Amino acid sequence: THTSSFIEPAEIRTRFSRFMSDMYQAEVPLYGDLLDLVAEVNQDVLARCPEVEQHLQRTGEFERLSMERHGAIRLGTAAELATIRRLFAVMGMQPVGYYDLSPAGVPVHSTAFRAIHEKDLQKSPFRVFTSLLHLELIDDPALRKMASDMLAKRNIFTERVMELIEQHETEGGLNEADSNEFIQEALETFRWHKEATVTSAEYDRLHEQHRLIADVVAFKGPHINHLTPRTLDIDRIQAEMPKRGITPKAVVEGPPRRKCPILLRQTSFKALQEKVAFTDQSNGSHTARFGEIEQRGAALTPKGRALYDQLLANTRKELNALPSEENAERYTELLEQHFQAFPDSHAAMHDQQLAYFRYFVTRKGLDAAAEKALPGTLNELMTAGCIDYEPLVYEDFLPVSAAGIFQSNLGDSAQAHYDASSSQAEFQNALGQPVMNELALYAETQQRSIDECLAILKA
Ligand code: OOG
Ligand code: NI
């Protein structure tokens, strides 16, 4: 084989993500409007705040900003999950993290497929939040059987994409022509089909159990249900959406607005009611697809994450209800109050080891190295201004936020309660490999940047 003619997985991912965005814009024009709004606001923020641009330039996020997006799909079977893992692997995307959403009333568990090395993330941070339906949570045995029979019958992958996945696995890559064909064939799995595979009565039974179950079981494949660009000012977008005829969900999920953003803040526009054809009736409707916006901040250490989880839990406890249109203002206030306890400067977050960082050698450091006048330890190098740092951007998801995004797009009738035990082992069995630990990945990226600094200074 000709290894040198293989297209890099990151390049395949970049192209795929662009095609996916074009396809979704054509399918859901409102997502295109959202993209325009996000681009406008990002440009404006960059024009007004040179320090934001400077920060993004330094961390390499500037180049990836406009192509940054994530999507989400919902799968029906273990076999589908195992094969989607192989499909994403062609694009250099690995399963990272485990999210159990059943405690929040959503009958799925999930992982995120994404690039894992900072250099690859920089080329294309495209991620796909991938959920697997928990069929065991359907309490009616007859309905459960109907659903699993239907899922067993469908094949969500084209014959050609399977051949190309195998070719990639055996030969170690795909050349230009095969990569382009792979992208087109892989897109088919994510395409919307307005023809459902069930009768109108069957759809109703599935829907009555949970709208999500109907969304997975009644269709030919796992249509992409939203795509999410990255904004530099989510509050402005949230406020601007209604002025442009886009209906946002009640509250922004995640931490409050801060000087130094942490983790992930998200909001979405409500899912659209779309025309579908059942096998026995052509004028049905289904509500599943939406658009989302995210603002990303610093990745937190276990200590920082524990503090975040605690403050969020305290906020929700005091609100004493799920966030909604009625209590949105109070929720935002409470959130801001409780998060006063989370230090809002990079220095404090660094010194208290609340976040992960990337380290840089400064001009001063280079000069000192040239004069062989360097202090010894990393801490001394930082105090002396020879090394500086920027937080690592959070590349993952948040279970409470994800549940909020799901819920806001499932309608109020879908507020279910499940007392399922977490089943990461079962999920990994279906997947065919363990999911990667996101915290370990951030720690590795941080360590690599320290090693690089020391190598430059000691050279
Ligand atoms: C996924 C919802 C979760 C996010 O960004 O947290 C998600 C879904 O609705 O399938 O995408
Ligand atoms: Ni999302």
C-alpha cells in the first residue's frame, strides 16, 4: 500500500464536518440563520475585545473558531454503536467520557466521539455526542419487543461505507478518492428521512412511551438531531434569538457568565415540528431536530469539577424546581450567587489547581535562556515570568446540561423517572472498547506543554 498517499484522519474529519454542516443547513434552514448570528456576534466580540483575540491566537483556538461545532445522534442497538465507533475512527475520533442520562429522565447513555490530541483538536475539534437508547427502560414488554424487532431489521450503514471502513482498518488509511467517497457514504447514515418505517399507530405507541423512543425507533437511521457552533458571547445570542424569529430554550445550561469562562455553557432553539410520512398515512408530524449554541471555557481538574458540581447542585436545590420560563430569572440570579465561590481569575484557578493549563515560554524566558540565567523549578520560572499559561479549553460535555438540552426538545410530557443503575460496563460492551477518561487527556496535554517549555528553555 501507499502510506504516503493516505489522507490524514484530521483532514477527513475537517471535510466531513463541513459537509455535515452544509447538509444540516439545507435540511434545517433555521440552523443556517443561527450560524449567521453566531458569526456576526463572534466578529463583533473580536473587534471590541482585542484581548479575547490575543488569547485565542495564543492557544490556537482562533483558527478553529469558525469551524468549531458538535453534533448529536441517538442510536438504537449495541451493533449500531460498535459500527459507528469504527466509522468515527476513520476520522480520528475516539469515544471519550461516559454520560448516563437516565437519572435525569432521559432513557439513554452516551459518549462523545472526538479527536484526543491537542494538535488534532486544533485541526478540527468536531465532536459527536452519541447516545444509545436504553430499551430495558421501556416497561411494557410487548412494546419493548416491538421496538427491538424494528431496530433489528434496520441497517443504518451503506454497503460501500462498510467496505471503506474495513479497507481503512486493514490498510491503515484511505487515499484521496476513497476518503471523499467515504465522506459521502458516511453522510448517508446521518441524513434525515421524512419517511418513517412504522405505521401511524405504531408511532403513537412509541411516542406515548417517550418521544425519544419514537425518534430512534420509527426512522431509517440516526439523523443528526442538531449541530452546535461555538460562540464567544452566548448571552447575547440568547437575547438576540427571539428578535430573529428563533425561539430559545428557557435558560442557558452550565455555569453563569464569568470573566474567565469555565467548562461549557449551552442553549438551543426549540425543536421544529416537521412533516413525516408513516407507512400507512402521509400527513404525520415529528418533532426532534433543533439548533444549539455553545460557549467553551477552561477544562477543570477533578477538584475544580467537584466544586462546579457542588455549586450547581446547591443552586438547583435552592431553586427547588427544574429551570423553566417561569423561574428563569431567579435561576440565573441564584446561579450567579452560588458561583461567587468559584475563583474568577486564571491566576487563582491556576494556583488552587482548579483548571488545566497550557504553558508557554515567554520572550523573557527565551532571553534568560540565552543568557543562561534561568531559575530552576517550574514555579520559579513562572514567578520570574519566563513561563506563562492559558487554560485548556474544555472539549467535552456535561451530563446535567445535556439532560437540559434533551428535555427542552422533548416537550414537557416527556418528564420521565427512571431508577436505573449506571451501566458504563454495559455501554462499553456494546461499544467494543472502554471509553477514554477525559481528565487523563487534559492532564496529558498539560504535561506535554510543560515538557515542551522545559525542553525549549534547557536547550
Ligand atoms: C443530545 C443532547 C446533548 C449536548 O450538547 O449536551 C447534547 C441529544 O439531544 O441527542 O448534545
Ligand atoms: Ni449538543
